[in-house]
Amino acid sequence: MFEPGSNTHELPCACAGKFFWFVFIIFLTLNLMCFYGIMAVYITPDLIVATVLSAFFYGFWCGLLRISISP
């Protein structure tokens, strides 16, 4: 049961809000990666060059996230 002074329980709508924010952020992240892949293939002359460019970008992106998320 929800107690007014307790931090161990949350209202159900607060949990639903966090869940929908999570779904929205995941959706935007997947769109970013998909559109980046399409752009990399479009602007490079060959699929191999696009693969190298994408590998660099994905490595840079993961490294950037590791720095920003670390506690």
C-alpha cells in the first residue's frame, strides 16, 4: 500500500510515465542508428567504406556514452 512518507512505493501512474519515457528514448535511439546507417551508405561510394565509417561512428558513440553515464 502507498504510504505518504515512504520512498519505497510509487504511484502506478509514475511507473507508467517512466515506462513510456523509456519506450520513447529507445524509439529515438533506434531511429538515430537506422537513419545514420542509411546516410552512411548514401554518402559513401562503396559499402566497405560505409562499414568503416559506421564502425568508427558506433565506437565513438559508445565511448561517448560510457563517459557520460559513468557515476
